[in-house]
Amino acid sequence: MAGTDSSQEIVFRPSPAIILCEPQLGENIGTTARAMANFGLWDLRLVNPRDGWPNERAIAAASRANHVIARVRVFATVEEAIADLTLVYATTARRRDLQKPVLGPDVAAQRLVGHIEGGRGAGLLFGRERWGLYNEEVALSDAIVTLPVEAAFASLNIAQAVLVLAYEWRRQSDLGAALPFTDTLAEPASKAELIGLFNHLEETLDRTGFFTAPDKRPTVVNNLRAMLSRGNFSAQEVRTLRGVISSIDRKHERPDPRRTPRKE
């Protein structure tokens, strides 16, 4: 979905930290940064990234989410990465033999929003591409977050998982109802304009012989008017339709007998 408005200023509102544990591919870091930027998150923390940092592939894949990439912090351990946070949720698609609450993305987002609005730090912990988080890393969290995925194919790409949870966080926050733009629909045509359209169409149908059964004309006219009323046409659309009707009408005009050439 393209359409970034580069004239808009980026605002760094309080939001959850995203912690990637030992990410292997720079592309996954970059696409995670992009997913975060889409929904207003900016605090990306990397724990022992395999290829080090900075990473050119990550920067390229971030697709101009430069404000996220520029603020990336690298830590040696998960403990260091979450040290300043007071609420951490571990994301996993696998059942763990740990006494932890399990939350869906909507409930997790609601709790993150409330925690952050209270002026406290919170984060989401994501595991490695191949095998996710170790149990000892999940044990550091306050709860597990999992998504309602297909059990037979539950593994998500890191950036996909981040995108879903970032979306849920924004949806549950006070920004959730703020779409980047509203509909671009024009004001509906007035009833007078619609009635003019109806009359124009019906007169044309009369002239072109559409109503072959006069007794059925009222029913057909009512059906046509009902169909056209559902269109929610703008004034410009009504004018366009009337232009179409006029064009059809001209095609069916009968020649004036007075202008018919005489046979020699």
C-alpha cells in the first residue's frame, strides 16, 4: 500500500520497544523497522545480531524508515535489552512449559497501551528466525503473546509478527481511529437532480420503444428509480449519466421526413 506523505513530520510518541533476539538476516531487521514506522513505533533493540550492526541490507530493506534505523540499539543479552522496561511480553507460536499468562494480540495491545500511558516502559520480545525464543528468555517476560494462526503452519516472519502487533497497539491507542485521510466522496446529488435523471431516462426509453408492454411501465419505472437511488450519485455523476442518455437518445432519433432525399 503505497502513499507515504513526506510532508508529514514524524512524531516520537511513547510506544513499545521492539526487541529482536539474535536476528540472523539484515533484511528481517530492515523490514521490521519499516513495519514499526508504519504504525508509529521507533524503539528497535537488537540482541547480538549475527551480522553485526550497522547492516547495509537492513538499511536497504527498511525502505526509508531512517528514523527507526538511526535509533537502533544493540545489546549483548536479553537481560540488558529489557533492563529499563517494567512490562515485557514474549511472542511465540509454540506452547511453553512455563507458568505464564497467554494473551492474544488485542488484549496484549490494550495492556501495553495502559502501561505506557502510565509513563512506564514496555516491550515486545521476538525470537530468532529459525527457532524463536529459548525458554529462559520467555521466562524473563511477564506474559506470552501468540496470534490466532493456523496450528499446522504457525510460524510467521519476524517483520510480519511485528506488523500485526504494531497494528494492534496503534488500534488500541488513542491514535487508532485517526486514519491518514477521510473519504473523498463528493456530496450526494440532490433529489431534484435525481428526479431530473429519472425523467430524462424515462422519456428516452419511451421514445426508443423500450416499454413494449404499457401496463408494466409503472412497475419497470419504479424498479429503475429504486436501482438508481441506491447509487448514491454525486451531482457530477448525474450529469455524466444524463450525457450518456442523451448520446443514446441521439442514436435513436428518427430522421425528419422533410429532410429525406427524394428518389430520382
